[in-house]
Amino acid sequence: MFDTTLPAQETLLPVRRIKAVRKLEFLKKGVWLYFFLLIFEGALRKWVLPGLSTPLLIVRDPVAIFLLLKAFQLGVYKPNGYVIGVWMVSLAAFVTALLAGHGSLPVAVYGLRITLFHFPLIFVVGKVMDRSDVVRLGKWLLWISIGMTVLVAVQFYSPQSAWVNRGIGGDLEGSGFSGAAGYYRVPGTFSFTNGLSFFYGLVAAYVFYFWLNGKQREVHRGLLLVATVCLLAAIPLSISRTLFFEVGISFLFVLLVASRQPKFLGRLSVAMIMGTIMLLLLANLDFFQTAVGAFTERLTRANKSEGGFEGVFIDRFLGGMVGAIGNTEVPFWGVGMGMGTNAGAKLLTGKMTFLVAEEEWGRLIGEMGLLLGMAVIAVRVSVVVDLFRRSWRAVGKHNLLPWLLLSFAALNVLQGQWAQPTALGFAVLSGGLVLAAMKNPISNLKTSKATAKKRISKKRFAPFKV
């Protein structure tokens, strides 16, 4: 179902091939802008432009719209079956929201933008970027993780009244969320704590990849060591169970790779030994011991209140999905698209709250009704299944990058809380990176026009390799 090549009618003769590269380079700049706005959107809303915090909530929307329109105009992208199916369902849900739901046009439009503009961006990123771009973005993430960890440590030990902990719009009450042992869950550069968990979850996928792919030395070993230390320190400093589970899932993906290709067991052993040494070194530092104590207390309290592993994992993950499908109180056409978002709730009631459901599948079925909601869920399930199939096939071709990125992207594409802009952004970006990681860069980019004319007799060049 995924077609990560240029359209079939695009004949990639040498001269046209160079033009195609120029198109992609132009669009890549838009993807990088989307990436940096995702990382620093919260910083803009809290510290740089607090007076514009509300419009900055959707600061990536114009970038998404531009990328979609420009990619289509340049012939780089055309909607696939997944996108067309979701668009049809979403437009139907938009109409029912106005006629049979809440009836608010602004709320319906806010809900529609999620599937109309952002969901297709997964495939645009997969078209525009290639494996070298994905590796480069990973290096940027490692560098950013160093500064992010320093910021998180400062936020963790600073009072909520400190400037570094200011909330959205410069809120003096602070941006921290309930934590443990008198410490708060901090957001880093993001608007809310979930953004920090997503950030380090994606960093973890890259860290595991660079350790396993050590022979190619795609990243400097010193940078990888420092980023690994930052990731290990961020787990307790964030007081985030989500991040802890994300790192665990990435590790499970690594074990699956090692079971298929035993040659990676040696590299995995080296990574585990280095990680253990780093943990032992960190354990001697007071700041780390304090963070571990707060994190441990949060795990203990949450397990007791939610019924242990069954409550934390089964009920929150599988239970949320099953409960959404079995909810008989939802009207057939739902309560209306956009009503399940915090922004939609604010427009309807004046308060930021969950009017429909906190879990994503419950929100979709609650907003759109069982028929339309299940249709969108079916598409997201199909996308993830296809990503699994293609990524596992790439492992057999000695390309581990899509598989390890999928360790982070899978759950975010499947049932990430897309009503929240940061969660939506990380799902879109990571899903697109998985697709892009399966593509090799176009070779022979420096082919001259003279050389191109000599080779013009060759009717067609191979499209991007996957």
C-alpha cells in the first residue's frame, strides 16, 4: 500500500533526475521546519512569545498545509488509499458534527485539521526524506538531548515559581505536573510533560540503533555516549512512566532483531555493558539518587492505585481500546468532531477538560460514532501493520533503522492521543521517518548535463530504492 517512489509517470532520466532532487531538497526544508517547531513550540509559548501562546498551539498547521499542497503541485506526492479513505470518513464526520453533534463550526474545523492536514503528512515525509536524512535528524536529536537534559535537571530542582518553570502564556503557577516525593513532572521545552516523554522515546530508538549499527560509525562515539547518559538520567528526572515503557519497548524490538540475526548479540552486549557502567556512575551522584527516589515512589503509588501491572498496562492500553468499542452510550453519529480535544472543550465550555474520553480510541468513537470512528481506527491499524511488515523485511536486508524507529512510532500512530498537538506531531513525524528510513538517497547527484545527454538513450532510471 505504501508507495515511497515518485509517481510512475515521472521518467527519471538524468536531467529530470536532478530536477527531482531539487524539488525534494526544497520540500525537505519544510519537514525540518516542522521538526524544529515540534521541539521548540512549547518554548515559544512559554518564554519567547507568551502573548501568542494560543495561536502558536497550531503553529505547525500552516507548515503541514504548505507541504501537502507543494508536494502535490511538484508531483512528488499524491494521496494513497489510506489518505483518501480517512479524508472521506472525516468529511462525513465533519458534516454529522454540524448537523447531529455539537453544531460548532470552529470546533469541527479544529477536529478536522487532524486527519485532513496532519495524517497525510506521514506519507509526504516518507516521500520527501530518505535514509540519510533520517540519520541526520537522529544526530540532531542526540545533540538536542544534551541541552534538554540540562534543562530538565534545572526544572526538576527549581521551584514552580522559577522562570524556567513558567507555564503556557507565562503562567506563574508553573508548568510542572503532579509527580512524587515533592517533585513535579517537568516538560522541558514542551508545553506539557507528554512532549518530553515523546522526545526521549524517539531519542531512545535512535540510541539503540546507533549502538547496534556501530560498525558503520554514522555518529561519533563520544556523542553517542553522552546522549546515552542523558537518556538514562532523563528517565528518573522526568518521573515519567510513559518514557520508561517506551525505552522498554525499544529494547524488546532490539531483542527481536538479535533473535533473527545473532550477530547483533555482541553489539547488544557491548551496549548493555556500557549502559550498566553509566548507571553505576550516575548512581553515585546525589542529583540522580534524588530523582530515582521520586521516580520509584511514583511507580509504587501508581501501581497501587491502578492495580499493579494489570491496571497500569492491560487496563490503560488494551482496556482503553476495548472499552471504547464497547461503549453503548455514544450516539450513532457521535457527539461531534473536535469535541474530544482540549481546545474544542475550551471553545464549548470555557474549560480545558476531557468532554469525550482521555484515550484516543474512545475519543474517535465518541466524536464520530461507532461506524465512522471504527473506520478511522481500522485505517490506523492497517498503517501500523503495513509498517511492521515492511520494517521487518528491511531488517532482513540489514537495515535496522526503520524497525527501531517503529518501536517508538507504532503505538503513537496506532493509538496516540492525536487530539493533543504535540502527540500528533510526534506520531506524524515518526511514522514518516519509518517510511523514509527504507529509502536510499538518489545516487549520482552530481551528474553533469553533458553526461546526462550521453546517457539519454537509457529510457528510464530506477526510482528510489526502498
